[in-house]
Amino acid sequence: MSERNITAARLSALRGLMRKNKLDGLVVTNNLDQLYLTNFFFYPEETVLLVHGKGVACFTRDLYVEPFGRFAPEMDVKGSENRLAAAVEQAKKMGLKRVGFDAAKESYQNGKMMSAAGFAEVGGFISKLRETKDAAELKLMREANRIAYQAYEYVKPLVKTGMTESELAAELEKFMRAKGASGPSFLTIVGFGENSANPHHETGSRKLEANDAVLMDFGCIYKGYCSDITRSWWHGNNEPAEYKKIWKIVEKARKTGVKAVQIGTANKAVDAAARGVIADAGYGEYFTHRTGHGVGIEIHEQPYNSQTADTVLAEGNVVTVEPGIYLPGKYGVRLEDTMAVGKTGAKILTKK
């Protein structure tokens, strides 16, 4: 399917949700939602889209008018300094009767302006559409995850005693950029020793010792789509029996969680499957986060593999499975893969 047809299909699906909710217009200000709808990247707060039954009006900075107008000639592209006000005025001129906006993604000031104009607060229609990845998205996500996995294979032999966490993170990011990534999909986490016991450790100057735990959690953005992978291992010849034990438990939990990812499975059941392995082994209190999350244009999206999730996996969902055990002051282990849910079962994307 061509890029133009992909955009048309997504806009058609969005208009279907609009009709279902009796909307004849929708204001889109979130730049990642705009990327999903147009396949064109705008920086935050620089563009406002007004989606209506006959097309899309785009109000943007002057610097985007020529390139985006050429990229999407079917859209009405106008330069404006007060873009939201211009979209509100356009809706009035067109006589649109019920225009909505995603209140969860709006600033207070923008929401106040649209409410004053009579626009309706509506649900996250585009967020819902983004949960189900189409073939084009899955292709990009497969490549993003392939690059991340290759980065792991590339850097592991380079890991040496005395290097810092930041040096290892830099090697990962350099490799991924060289393979076509536009940047990391989140702040790269590299934790050595006791730092690996902090699930969201801030990579720093800690040096790797001769016998030490290593944890790397990282990913990249490839053509707008994110990847996510975590690998943990022991550096050195004197691996503690306890580290070896928890690594095996986490690996069993990962495999169990991966097996649970199927169409129709409740997300909380995926969490329970992985969490149960760790709890049964006596380390339940040391698994301190959810088992996984959706991935796409953003690194954290719906649906979530968590204890409180009320969602069910569907074809096209892309989710992580990332159980962990973290022993404060000592070390931690997390093993993570990103998976795509398909008709014939789920497939691991974080591989060659």
C-alpha cells in the first residue's frame, strides 16, 4: 500500500469513529497523532489539524507550508501564527455543528479556548486507532527492533572492565544511528553492579568492575516508530550463585509471558503469567513494575500488560514482555522482548 493510501485509510477509520460519535469535525494538536495521520513529522505545538468529512485543513508555521503542501497536496495547508484560533475560525466558517478534541492531550489553555468555542471533549480516538498496527507500521517496527537487537550483538563483545555506563550507552546509540535510526526511543539505560537493581536507573559515570552485573535497556526510533529491548548478564568469571538463580527465574518468566501473548488474552493475564513464575520462586516482592506496555510511535502506548489492565490483546497490538528481579544494593535482572500479535500467534520482533 502506498504512503498516500495508508494516510487515506487512517483518515477513513478516524472519520468512522467521528460519525459513530456524531462529530463532523475533530481538532488534532498532538504532533505524534499528526504523524500517524499524515506520515509527516511536525515538532510539538507547531501544527493544528482540523479533520472534517470532506478533507483536512492544516494550520502550521510558514516554514512547513511548502514542504508539507508538496507532501500532502490533497490537504488544505495554511500558514498561521495563531494556529488553534485559525482552526476554530475555519470550523465556524464551514458550519461544522459538532467539533471534538481529545481533552487528555490538550493543555489547559487550549482546552479552555475550544470549550469556549463550543467544541466537545471526546475520547482518544486516534490513540485507539494507534493500538492496532497496520502492515506498514509492523514493517517499520520490525526494522526498528532488528536494529536494536543488532546493537546488542555489536556492543556485547566491546564491553570491558573500566568502561563507564555512559560509554556503553554511547556505543549503542552510535551503532543504531549508523543503521538508520533517527535517535534513541527513550533515554538509554545502562546499569552496572548495584545500579542494575534500579529499573529506571539514570545512566552515569559508574565504571564496570572485573566481576559485575550488566543491564542494558534501550531502543531506537526508525522512521517514526520505536523499539525496546533489555538484556542482562554477568561480566566476569565469578558469577554469584544468586545472580545465576534470579537470571534463570527471570528468563523462565519471560518465556512464560511470551507464550501468553495471544489474540484474545487479557493483558492482566500476561502480567499474571510472568509475575506468577517470579512469585512462586519467592521473589515476588522484587518484581516492582508491570510486565509490559504497548509500543508504537511512542515508547509507552496502550495496551499495558499490567495487574490492573482491563484490555484484551488483539491482532495488530505490539507489546513488550519484560519481567525483572531487583535486589536493592546488589544487582538486578530484566529480560525484555517486543512482540507483535498476529493471526497465527505472537512474534518476537527483537531479533535479527
